[in-house]
Amino acid sequence: MSDLIPYPVLVRAEKKRFVAAFNALALSKSTEVDAVKLNAYFSTLSDSPIEGVEEAAIRLRNEPGAFLPDAGRWRRLADDLGLARYHDDLD
């Protein structure tokens, strides 16, 4: 039996969960969603932990502002949150 903690599941393996988080964030910012924009964000966030992406989307929805944050900002926050959770799991 192993005590290893598995690495977090990445966005690329959870497209439905990503789409739900993306749509909720986009709607909260009154942003029109199309396949090109969705695919661009999915591509940028595909190597991020899905739980971090979902948590980051909630935090970004609660920030004031009418515009969807850029994909790089969402990714940086998602990676920070996802890796912090993974680090906590290791402890």
C-alpha cells in the first residue's frame, strides 16, 4: 500500500468541468462566449489543476469589473491555488 498523494487532475482531462467554470465566469462578467474564445482559454489552462481552475473562477467572479480576466491571469491564480491545495495534502 502506498501513501503517495496523486497529482491533481488537470483541465485537459475534465473539459466539461472547465466549460462549466468558464461559462459561469463569462456570464458573471457579461462576456459573450464563442467557441474560439472557449478553446483559447481551454488551451491556456489545460495543464492547470481543475480544482484550482474552478476555485479561481469563483474568486474572479466575485471581483468587481465587467470584463473577463485574461487567460494568463486565470491560469496563474488557478496554478497557485491548485498547487497550494496539493502542498497542503502532502502535509
